[in-house]
Amino acid sequence: MKPKPNEKRIVQCLRKQGLSYNEILQKVPVTKSSISFWCQGVELTPEQKERLNKKRERNLQRIIILGPKAIAKKRKKEIHKIKIEAKKEIHSLAPYEFKIVGAMLYWAEGSKSGGVEITNSDPKLIKFMVRWLKQVCEAQPERLKARLNIHANQNDKKIKKYWSEITNIPISQFGKSYIKPEGTGHRKNILDNGVIRIRFGSEDLRHRIMTWIKVLYQSL
Amino acid sequence: MKKLWQLRENAIKLRRLGWAYSEIQKKVPVHKITLSKWCRDIELTSRQIKSHGGRYANRLKGAKANCLKRQKEIIRIQKKAENEIHILTPYELKIAGAALYWGEGNKSHGLAFSNSDPELVKFMMKWFQETCEVPNKKIRAYLYLHTGQNEKKMQKYWSRVTNIPLNQFNKTILKKEGSASRKYSQDKYKGTIKIQVLNENLKHRILSWIEQFNFT
């Protein structure tokens, strides 16, 4: 963390006035742990201590009455409401919008050299991009190739079948999977279905997509 | 075994001395196409070309002509593609940014995204500010750099790109240089930036927009 002498001074000053960490937090944008660290040496007067204790008790009472589960439930309801409201902001994609969304995803996930390649582990995203390649870029389905990155202890056949069903690319168009040798055990989040790379061997198409991205970027 | 970037540095050194790919290949055991990718920007001097005999010079000439022809073709493709897309409307910017977030953004913990492409990062910043109406003070940045890079300089660079003030840059995460199979050149590679937005509700909103994409 960078030293923040100004913030430190302000925080200590506020603490001396008897404010709680949360109250300080509302005035100074630093983390709570920084506040706690800076205020370690600050002594409070008995009156200040009493005020904070009473405040703490009131909060505790609220949690006891409501229960932590109730608070979590309330938040869940809030999130649900946000999601439903947000859905109304986006309508289903028109053909031209479909083109833009795919181009942006290509910017994020696609290869910038060689042919057209998309690498990802999210089945929804891969499904979307295969449809985009076929419908927007007019890629011939029989020219789409797939390749998996999996770990040594995973079942190649089963995972190929899984991705073949998602992408509608026949298993015969899957290349040899890249099998990552067993590592040092540091990596813990091994993906169940590995990573898939979809390839359409057309350098011309890649130049076309990259131009779309350039135009979209420049429109800002 | 040697790291790939070490092989690459060796190959480039030998090419600068005027070696032919077939000769380099004996010392650096990679495919010729890989060699040509690594060394394509190195122009041999006429003396170096001559030392390989007349047929070699002709072959180089032919390759250059092919290259020029292809460059013209690419320009034609790009011109045509430019007419297939137009400037973004506000609504299109909204879905475009959401698509980028689908690709690069954090889906589980907090609202954040990471990338090393300054144009893409600029695009996302614009999207956060214009579409999502995120105030600048709600944004934090983290850099991921290699040990050989100058942290202060890189923070200044990314601060200029993103317009995020330097005091909103949090602790930089360093990685030992050359420990991976790739090694990046100092001037081209500016590290990776993670932009964090302190707004959990917005994350749920964005993820909900992304879900809508699957119903087309």
C-alpha cells in the first residue's frame, strides 16, 4: 500500500473526536483495515467510549432481532429486484446488434494473429460465438475446428462429447487435445470441462473482424 | 530445457548475423514458420544475401513480391469491412460494453475487469462512465507487472490511458521476469491493469444484461 499521510492525519483526527470506524469510513475513502491500523494508538475519553459501546449494543440488538439470515435474505431480494429491472433495459439482439456483440467478444477472447480463433471455458459464450461465426461471418460449419486443453487426469472422450453437443461441431472435427502435464499441485481451480479453442482457418475473415473492432473503437 | 523466449532471442541474434533459416534451425530446433515469424522484421544486407548464392536472392525477392501482393489484398478487405459497420449509438455502446464485460469481466467477486490492451481498457472506462454512470471516485486500479518494469512509470502510463488519478492506484502485483515461457519487450508490454468499480448492485445489473444475450 502506498503511504497516505494526509488521509492518516484526517483519520486520526476524526478518531480523537470519538467517531466509530464506520463513521470515519463515510468521510475518508480508505479501507477499514487502514483505519483500524492508524487508530491503534488513539486513546478515547470515557464519554466517547460509552457512546461507541451504546452504538455497538444497538446494532447488536438489531441483528439479534432480525437474525443474520434475515439480513442475507433481504439482500437476496434486493439483488433479485435489480436483476429483473435490468432485464427490461436490454431487448433481444437484432441482427446488427448481434454482429456488434460478437465483434466485442472477439476483441476480448479472439486471437489477434493467425486465423480466426476463440478460446474460452464458458459454454454459453462458446455457443454464442459459434452461432456468430456461422450466421454473421458465414463460416461453413464443416470448416470449424475445435481443440481442447485439459488436464492429464481428465476424460478426453467425455469432455469432447460435452463440447460437441454444445457447439454442434462433430467430434471428427476435434483435433488432438492438448493435455497439460500434472503440475506442482499449486493450481486448484481445475475447470471441469477444460478450455476449448474454436478455429476457423481464414486470415481474410480475421482482418474483417479486426476492422469492425477498429471502427467500433474509433466511434468513441 | 530452454524457455521459448530464450530460443527466440537466440534465433534473432543469428538472423541478424545473416544466417539462413535452415542454418538457424540446426541450432534452434523450432519450425521454420516459427523462425520466420520471429525474424520477419530483420532485413538482411545485400552482402549477407549474396553469401548464400544467387538462388537465395531470387527466393527472397519472390517472397517479398508475394508479401506486397497480400498486403494490397488485406487493405481491400479492410476497406470493404469498414462499410459493414457504423458508429455506435448509445444503446449499442451499452450492449458492446456488456459483451466486453462478458469476455473480460469478473463474474463472481465484485465488479472488476482486467486487460493489457490500452484501447480495450479505454473503451471499458468510457462505458463505465457513460453507460453505467460510475463516478470516478468509485474506481480503483491495480497493475500486474514484471520485476523488470518501472512501477511509477507504468502507473503514470495507465493513469493517462484511463484518467484514473494516481492516488486511486492500489498495490501493484509483481511477477518475476522471465519465469514464464514468454518474455515481453519493455516498450511494447505495459503490464496488465485491473479496474475495480465499487458498486455491487451494478455488477448484478450488468450480469443480467449479459444473460439477455443468450435469448436471441
